[in-house]
Amino acid sequence: MQRSLQHSILLQLDQEPGVRSAIFHQAFEVIRLATPKPSVKQIPNPKLWPQSNKVTPHIVSLCRNFSQSVPPMQGTLEFAQLLYYGGFFLWERQDYSTTGDAVLILSTSLKILNDVCYSTRGQLRADILAIMGMFYDQLGPSKYEEALEMRENARDIRQFIKNQEVRDDNVTPAADTLLYNSLNDEGIAQMQLNRFHEAEKLFTVCLRKYQTWGPEENVPFEYAKYNHNMGLVRMCQGRFPEAVKSLKKSVQLEELYEGSKSSPLISLFAYDLACALFHAGDVESALAMHLEILSERETPPWGCSQMALLSCYTVGAMYHHMGELEKAE
């Protein structure tokens, strides 16, 4: 009944564009005020997750109403930025069952930027492209080249911004971090395309920059990213002992960064470590770790997420490999 009433009201509002725009703006203002601002360096911030989890569904709902309105409404730069925030929060959760929502709000945000003639070299455009590239990876191999192109565009914009700051003798930490975020993301895209040598070169460039920022304990998130990505490269190269070493360190550093033993990102890193342990021949340790991850992913707020399903399948596949067919089934 609620959905039917809501649909009826929206249809009536379509007949009065002026009233509809006013109501939409009121809703936008309420949600905007309730939305925390993510890091300008695009670094996850666990402290914001409780509030961001509350507002993200409302951002998605706003976007759907905006994109489906007839006649169409005029977007604003502020609304485009709110949509980017929603896309970033969905990426932070590492639950790729939300990929459809994320692609919708980020692509809508990008379209609004074009409609309001936002600079082709503006930071918000690069931020959107960087996160969109991550979600495009989840759409399958047919989108890998597009994901790489998005990351290359983001990198070019961020290089332009940094060059401007160098010219003005005012390089900010954010510009430096975002540029190397893009190089890291480009390495991930190359890895998706099985170009491991190219990926390794990009990750190594990032590591050298991280080392100028300080030791691991000072910038643990950056080093965690490096060790995770390089661990995956080593696993795909068949260098399993090195992969295990790197992936273990990625889990440790991410736990240090978040000050926690449990989060979606820690779970992702641990899952990849368990896979490396299995390929390295330590089947018992791998199974024990996968069971622990599955137990965590089956509890709220994960529940029926795509990541929980993936862990369920993985444990079943391991039991099958070990000949325990009833457990696998």
C-alpha cells in the first residue's frame, strides 16, 4: 500500500513540475544535511560507516526519482556531489551486490556534470570515474576495457591538477594521494586484463611513493593496498609463498588502519589470503580461514550479500576438493 501510494503521488507530481521540483529540493536538503563527507583522498573511514549506511538508500532513492522524472528535472552540482558520496559509500562497503545502484548514481552524477558544463578536468569528475571503474570491474570481462579507460581518464585529470599545483608551488597532500590512488587503480585494471607485468610496474611505482610518505605504521592503508594487490599478482604468477607473505601483511596493516579485526575490507583481504594458502598447499589453514570468513559474512549486516554467497560457494568447493562430498553438497 505504501509503495502504491508513493507511486501515485509521484505520478501526480509529474503533472506539476514546479511543485515536484520544490518537494524534491526539500528532500535533497534533508538528505544532504544528514550525509557525512567522505575523505577527499578517497580513503575509507570506518567511523563514518554507521551514518553513511543510513543515508545511502535515500541517496539511491533520490537518484531513481530524479532519473525517472517526466518531464526531466535539472540537476545541480550539489546534487551530483551527493550522488558521488553515495557511490563512494557503496564502494566502501565492498558489497558488490549493490553494483547496479552504484553504477546508476555515479553515471547520473557524471551526466549532471556534463549538463551543467562542469570542467572536463575537475576533481569531482576524476573522483566519480575512479569509483565507477571499481564497480565496472564487477560487471564482468566485457567491461574491463571501459573500467581501464575510466581509470586512465581519472589519472590524466589528477596529473593535470597536480601539475597546476606544482606550477603554483602549492602541491597539496590530497593531490599527491589522489594521483597515486589512480596509478594503483590503473594497476588493478591491468591485472583484470591479465597484464600482470604492467600491473606490477604500477604497484611498484606506488610503493616507492608511499615510502616517501613514511613507514608502514604511519600510512598503513596505502601499504595494505600495495601488499594486497602485489599478493594477487604473485598468486596469478604462481609464486604462492610470496603471495601468502604479502597478503598476510595486507590483512595486518588493514587491521592496524581500521583499529579492528572485522570489516568488509579486512574480510576481502583475508579471503584472498585464504585462497593463496590453498594454492600454496596449506589446505587445512585455508579451510579454517574460509570457514571463519563465511561465519562472519553470514551474520548481519552482511546476511545474504554477494560476498556471503561467494564464501559459501568457496567452502563448498574446498570440501569437494577434499572429498567430503556431503559437506560440499
